[in-house]
Amino acid sequence: MHALTVVAVAVLAAAVADAAAPQVRGRCATPPAAPQRIEKVINECQDDIKLSIIEEALSVLGESATELISKEVKGRAPAKSAKSRAKRQAFTEDERRIAGCLLHCVYKKVKALNPAGVPTGEGLVKLYAEGVQDASYFLATAQAVNHCLGAAQQQGRLLPQSVKEPGQKCYLAYDLFECVSDQIIEYCGASP
């Protein structure tokens, strides 16, 4: 499970930060890279998820999380960024759920959730269009978020009782990310 988590987290981080240079292929220019703030939040969430996994594993083994973490930090080599980027469509259900949990953590840390833990339109637009100068891209993002939240609302996925079901916050976060990305690609003609 741990290796699966590391792979899914790396793939998701790569997908969010995938735009290497501004591209104008359609009606708008995609941003040159994920804003540094988002990358920082993703790293924090990765650490939170890693800590949770370690603590869960250690509780099963009966060891102290603090002891193992301090050993790991002392012997850690600097992390390398993933050079190859996997397609979101290749995610397994477990990877999709883990990636969604990472996204939900990002949404939470950037205050893109309401008190019930449901993503808000304003918060998602702010997150996905942060630092964007192209008005067409901002408009495409706002339209994509509204479309995707509307579709989720019609499916009953934004109801507080729906997101309380195990794993649903994660699946919702992932599906919204995928939907918004696809809508922006459709409008702009390039990947966000």
C-alpha cells in the first residue's frame, strides 16, 4: 500500500505541475507552471499523508512513530522529481482514491471547502486560476468549475451526507479535478 501511495502522490503532483511552458493553442494561454503556493501545499499534504500511513503501520507493529520518523529523516536523501508523467486515465481505483485524498487535502489547506468539506466554486476558481494573467483562461476556469460543480450537484454528490460516506470526499475531489482539467482542455485546446 505504501508504494502505491508514493506512486499516486508523485503522479498527482506531476499532473498538477505538468504545464512546463505557456501554450496558446486554442482560445487561451495555459499557465507556465503550477503556482509555487500549490506545489508547497501539495508537499505539505504529501507529508501529512505519509505521516498518517507511517503512524498507521507503526500502530500495527507497535513501534513509536517518533522513533522511526527521526531515523528516516536522518538517513533521507533529497527527493527527486518524477521525470515521467503517467496519464490520469491509467490510475487504478486505489490510486484514484489516494490522489483524490491528496487533492482534498490541498482544497482544505487553501480554504476551497465549505464547513461540510464540500468544494466551493470560488475556492476552486481561486486555486486553479491563481496567478493567471490571461482573462480567457480565467474565464475558462470559472466556466469549467461551474460546469463540474453543477454536474456533481445533479448527481447528489455535493450533499453533506454524501461526502460523509467513506472515501467520497477523495473521489469527489479527484473527479472535480479531472472534470475541470478536461473542460479547460476542451475550451483552451491545451492542458492546464
